[in-house]
Amino acid sequence: MTEAGAESLAEMLDERQHLLEIALWMFGSDTTADHVVQETYRRWYALGQEERAAIAVPRAWLTRTAGSICLELLAAPETDPDHVPGGPVTRAQPVPYPASHQAGYGQAMLARHDRVARRFAAACQAGDTEALREVLAADAIVVSDGGGKVRVAVRPTYGADAVARVVTALLIGQPETELAIGSVNGRTGLVLRRAGKAVAVASVSVAGAEVTAVWIVLNPDKLQRWH
């Protein structure tokens, strides 16, 4: 994305991997994840050159778009094989991204993600809503997945203030729970446990020094491997 000032090939590869992880988190299917990323970039290039140039943080825009596409697919009838080119959407259990793929990441990018994620985690652990707002991008998004087994909002929430409220309600100040930093799909995230059982897992997407998206898993079926 030359017009948006992509810093390097490594940055662009990391961006694509980041989008794949979003779709893998939602579906657990490499094929579906690849289709989501293709559609995300198709929508990017469908914008006019001036529209793309006006987007200050392309990664944040791509993150929101990929998340929206995932939600569109989740809302589509499972019997509709034409909704995604190449076959039906696979709604499988998500899996940790293979460690071999992690080797391709730039260490500086991983370190940056870790620093920002730890700021986010520290704000959550301290219950500091103001610090939480400060680490969130102004147009941040939060998506929560209850899998129909936990009563949570089914639509994403946008904006730093709204995201901070959702994160506070779901992760902060819960009675008899422990909020700890943990590895979520190979990157720094948060695990909320009660009586030794995971009740929520949060991963974040990062652009620059800000969190652009928060992905919270609440579906008990998906949390078993974090117990």
C-alpha cells in the first residue's frame, strides 16, 4: 500500500498475517481466513486513491473491515456455499497459529505489539479506565464472541470511550476472578480466570502505539484450552 506509506515489505507481510489471525480467531479455518483477507484488500482497492490517502492508519481501517467481513459471514446461512468464493464458511474451533509462522514476523513488530498489549493489560489489571482510554485508538473497535452461549452484544462497538466501557464491563472488577497476561495465538493477550477456569480471553490488534481492536472470547467451548 504505497499510497498509505507502508514502511517495508516486512510491515506489509505482518499486516497480512495480522488480518489472517483475525479471521482464524473467528473461524479456525485457513481457507476461510484467506478469503476474508482477499475480500478485505479488495474493499481497500475499491476505494478511490484520494479516499485511501485520507485514511491516517490503514492497518486500523483494514482491521475494522476484516472484522466486519467476519461478522457478515457469521450472519450468513451456513447452507449458502456461494457466500464465500471457493466453498462454504467453516465454523471450526480456532487454533493457535503455528509457531513456524511466527518465525516470519519481524522481532521489532512483535516487541512493539508486546509493549502496547502490556500497557493495555496493565490498565485492565489496575482497573484504570482512563489509562485504558489512553492506549486505545480514537476509532478502536471491540468484538466479543459468546457463541450463543454467553449473553453479549452481537455487534462490534466502536470508539475509544465505548470500547473502554465494554472492556471494563467484561474484564475489570469481576468478583473472584484473576486477570493475567498470557500468550493468545502467539502474541501478548489477557486471560480472565475464575476458580482456575478461563472465563474470557482477550487479544488486541495494534497500530503504532495504540490498540486498534480488542477481540474477546467468551464462548465456553473455545476457552477450554486456556483452563
